[in-house]
Amino acid sequence: KGKCPEDGWDESTIELFLHELAIMDSNNFLGNCGVGEREGRVASGLVARRHYRLIHGIGRSGDISAVQPKAAGSSLLNKLTNSVVLDIIKLAGVRTVTNCFVVPMATGMSLTLCFLTLRHKRPKAKYIIWPRIDQKSCFKSMITAGFEPVVIENVLEGDELRTDIEAVEAKIKTLGAENILCVHSTTSCFAPRVPDRLEELAVICANYDIPHIVNNAYGVQSSKCMHLIQQ
């Protein structure tokens, strides 16, 4: 069913399943010498065994989630992985999520690609509203994508640093909504900073028709962070 089983498989069953998937890839066919652009060729048997001989590329040109005909096993594993991760995200608290895909990238590059995707929808935009967080990768991602971060300082409430909602809205009015690519908020962070006020930011974004990107790195295991996203 593409979901996490109630009772997990034992390791030998998982290994058997992975080996069965591997022999569905054309580079592992008997007597085959693959020379295609995605064919896997590994000189070291140790490396091949480490990866269960799953060494054929997946996807099609321009679409990483498309099925690769020559790699039926790897494509199936990719589809299954995305499906299981979607189930995990729902179990973690975001029940309304409709789709997800796993890519081998960390926070900065993932955010960069999100910003570049939004550029096609908002060609006039050059600013990103960003409640401050002292973490380099999310800051560098905006610069790398070619946008100018507009840093909104947080406000001290008790012993916590919280999002300055009024400052965010004031900056949107000053810059003009059409010139803003998105509001870039953050959930997980080091104390004394707490998760951004996602619900209030989402209302502002909806009112001004501005996209809202949430950096939820390390936040999936936090029920508080996931609840905020779900709301």
C-alpha cells in the first residue's frame, strides 16, 4: 500500500527485497554490457555490494520522479520511498500534505531550488522577507538563487525571540507585494529563538498573495513544528 507497515520487516526480508529490485535493472542483466547514459558501471565489487547493486540512474530527462524504463527496480524503489515518506510526514502531524519527493540534498540547495522555482511565477520579484535566524545555509540559499534577503529582526518576549509580525507586514507595504518573491520562515532553531509565527505569517501571505516557504529542517520529528505547518 506504499505505507509504513504496522510491524517492520526483519533485515533479511529487506535485503531479499532489495536484491530482487536490483536484478530488475538492465545494468544487472546477465550478459548485458550497459553503455547508456544512466547505466551503472562500478569497478569495485565492494562498492556494488554496499549499494545492493542498485547503481542505475533513475528519472527521465528533466523529471527525477519519472519512471526510467531500463531501471524498473530502482524506479520502483524511488516511488516506494516517496510514498512511505509521505506516510511518515502525515503520521508526524501534517495530515493535509498531498505530495513529496526525496532528493539527496541538504537545507541550502533544497531552499535554493524552491526559490528558483518561484522565480518563474513571480518574474518581477527580487526580495525575500526573512525573519532573522543565525544559520548560514538558509541565508546563502537566497543569495545563490539571486535574490536580496530583507532581514526582519526578531522581538524579545520574555526569554524568547519571536517573529515581528508588524515589521514583516510594514516591509511588504514598503517594498510592494509584487516585488517580493516570498516570505521565508523557519521552524526549528536554537534557543532562545522559537519557531516563527507561521499561522500569522500565512495570513499575511494570503492577504497579499505572496508565497510562503517554511524552512523545516530538522523539524519533522517535532510535533510542535509539524502542528504549526499543519495549521
